[in-house]
Amino acid sequence: MTSEPIDPGVVELAARVFDLARGGATEDLVGYLDAGVPVNLTNDKGDTLLILAAYHGHAGTVGALLDRGADHSRANDRGQTALAAAVFRQSTETVTRLLAAGADPDAGGPSARATAAFFDLPAMVDLLDGR
């Protein structure tokens, strides 16, 4: 079975959308999502828009993605979730939004809880434990 090459315009659009998530350009990103870009789009490493926004600490972008149905339980190819990424970056507001949306601190590998313990992040442990 042969596959058709991906249209370079589609590749360029995907790269632009991932850059918007990384950069926290919420308004522009939402425009693309509302125009039909899949909210759970993943890159070649399995990173979703939500994982990238969470890793870079963009709580507003994370909220907008969650509001549009982003799957907070999806893990990338290394088993990392958006919550684990936000914990690693110690982004309190992002962690809070993900927990409020139902993200599981014990999902993924390493999980958000394991990440907080490994990097000795007591404030994140407390947040994950609801303290």
C-alpha cells in the first residue's frame, strides 16, 4: 500500500498551530480550532496542543483547549501527560485548570505525582493532593 505525500500546506498549517500552542497565542489558536483544526492534533512525538501549552505554562491556552474538548488524559510517545508537563514546569495555574477538568495525577509514565516527587516539588505535591 502506498501513501500519498502530505500536502506541504497542511504540514505548514500544523507547524503554525503547534507554534501557537507553544507560544500561548490563545486567540489565534482558537480561530484555527473553531475553523476545524482538530483540538487533539498530535505532532510526530505524540505531543498534543494541550501538552505543549501546558509544558510552556500557558494556563489561558490550556483553558481554551479544555473548553473545546481537548483530551487531558492523552499521553505523548514518552508517556507524558499535560498535567505531568505542567507539574514539571511548576505552573500552578495550569495544574489547577487541568485538575479542575479531571486530569488524573497518577496517569501516564512518569505520572504528574511521580514527576513532583522525583524533582522534589513539594508545592506541586500539595496541589496534586488537594492541599
